[in-house]
Amino acid sequence: MAKAAFSKKKNLFTSKLDVNLGKKLMKCYVWSIALCGAETWTLRATDQKHLESFEMWCWRRMEKISWTDHVRNEDVLLRVNEQRNILHEIKNGRLTGLVTSYVETAFWNGVFKE
């Protein structure tokens, strides 16, 4: 689904936008779809590899780099001034989800106990 979202807005992501704006749009539009419900996932090693591959796929498409160009992943990350962080996003999302559920629980317990 996330690749389909990218394909729908391909002209936007591959245009001559500022790299920082393109990264923000990518994370907002494509990664939000890809990571929907990630706080409930059990990440196996193969899942982590697939997520990292998806992340690199996004950056390569944004920079119009073909796999036949033989550009290393580290070079792609340098071009977009990023690090591999999709797994960190999931881990941070899990913590945020826990905090949010704790606050919601405290709120509802306070509301219904009175």
C-alpha cells in the first residue's frame, strides 16, 4: 500500500523539490501508511530487512537512482542527508503509543471514577 501511495504522488516526490521538503513529504505521506499499526508488530529479522529495503527503495526513487546505476546504499543516504531510521521510528512510535495509552487510561479512569 505504501508503494502504491508513492506511485500516486511519484511526480511530486521525484520533482526538483528541496531535499528536506521531499524527505518530510516522504515521511508524512508514505511512511505513515507503511508504518500504520507498527506498534503492534512483532519484528523478526526478515521483517527488519524488508523495512530497511523499503526505506532505501523510497530514497532511491526520490533521487531517481536506478538499481543498475550501482550506487551503494551509504551513498544514497549521504545524498539525502539521512541515516537508516525506519526501525527507530517504529521503536519511538511504540514508546509514544505506550505513553498515549497510559495518558488515555488515566484520563478515562479519572472521568468515570468521579
